Amino acid sequence: MTAQLIDGNALSTQVRAEVAQRAAALTARGHRPGLAVILVGDNPASAVYVRNKVKACADAGFHSVLEKYDADLSEAALLERIEALNNDPAIHGILVQLPLPAHIDDHKVIETISPAKDVDGFHVASAGALMVGEVGFKACTPYGCMKMLESIGLKDLRGQHAVVIGRSNIVGKPMAMMLLRANATVTVCHSGTADLGAITRQADVVVAAVGKRNVLTADMVKPGAVVIDVGMNRNDEGKLCGDVDFAGVREVAGWITPVPGGVGPMTITMLLVNTLEAAERAAA
Ligand code: GUN
């Protein structure tokens, strides 16, 4: 059996069209959604990501500003900038691209962003809201994974075993919480897990979010399982690849997300969704 693809580009196009429509309606009422993106330093991958985020905003009809600073920007100056954006009524979402230079404390920066504008969903208040089922912003990558599951009819995961590989604050942990909220039975595996394959072979849904190639191979997957690949790595030829051995796993799984063209485009799409939602809440 060859797995069916969950096409992140197609789903993104569909969701972004809905976002653009809602944004136009809000703009007509005088509340154009606005996102501020802050980039500190010259990490080339970060530069590409922020460019894509700003372009996605423009395509959806949002207002956006990209603020670029040299790597020697002081932490105090960055915090001051965030405070100003917290108080700017034209800005509904604030995103500080990570990683930040070593002399700046990520945690302090994230906690300075107003939870009402935390469209990355990284603030402790956002993580807490997700944990207890309150209104907040969901981290974009796991939120995108949930949308992908929903797109294949898996909105409610009652009776299903979901296995998350990875426990980062940005993906693994919020992913586990979202799956739990969708009624899945959730297992979180990580570098300290003894026999990963023994656990993933029991999974109806596997989310691989480690950042390492071939973390999940065909022998580790239950026939027919849904496999979501969050990884973004390079293979020996320099080609983009995920955490999953795609060629092998697609022969066993029922559904699989490709890399590229899977989770990646959904992350930016959900950033748009969160920013729109922030603007709608501000306008209410
Ligand atoms: N760096 C890598 N991914 C992300 C993300 O989703 N948001 C931010 N702010 N920085 C990142």
C-alpha cells in the first residue's frame, strides 16, 4: 500500500483564501490585521523565513512591518521596541524570529510580548492557556499539524493513539497538548526513550519533530498509520528532507506529509490565522 499525501501547499492555499476573505471584511470595518516581524542579526535561514512571513501577510491583505536589527542590538533596546509594538493599535501580532543572538535572553523577549499579540503562541500565558483549555494563541507548527489531520477527517482522535517524537517547547510539547485536546491517547517520545520503534509501532498517528533525518523508518510504522513530518533537514546531496524516511514509510503508512510541501507552508498559514484572530479579538 502506498500512503496518500497530505498536501500542505493545497491546504495552505485553501486556508489562506479564507483568511484573506475574513481579513478583507475586517479591513472594511477599519481594522486591517497587522503583523510586526522582528529579525535580529543575519542568520540566512531566518532571513528567508521572515521574508516568507511578510510576503504571506501582503498576499492575505494584512498590514505588516519587518524590523531588521544588527546582531549587536542590546536586549534592552529590543525589549523597548516590543513594548512600543505592544502599544501600537495598528499591530495585532508580534513575532520575534528565533534564534536570537546569544547575549539576548529568548525567554525574557517572549515574555515581554503582550499575550494578546503573541501570535507565535510561545508566551507562557499561551502555553498555559493551551494546557487548561482557555482562549489563547496556539503555536503555529503544531496548530498546522492539527489542521492537516482535520483535513483528512481526523478532527476527533477519540480511541486513537498519537505518538509525538520530540519534546521542544515550540513543537513537541504543544503538539501533545493539542492532540490530547482532540481526545487522542498521547505518548511523547524523546532522546531518553528506550525503544522508540516499539512505541511508534502502536501509533495510529505519529508526529516526528526532532530535527534529525531518518528518525522514523518503515519498520517503526503500523500499516495504515498517519505520519506527520515536522522535520526540516538537508540530506547528503543538500536536498531538503524531513525526519521521516519518506520513501520507505510511504509504503507502509496510510497518510504521510511530504517535505517540502507538507507542514512547512502550514506554519506560516497558521501564523496568518493567529494574526487575523488577534485582530478580530481587538476589533470585537
Ligand atoms: N524560528 C524557527 N521557527 C520559528 C517560529 O515559528 N517562530 C519564530 N518566532 N521563530 C522561529
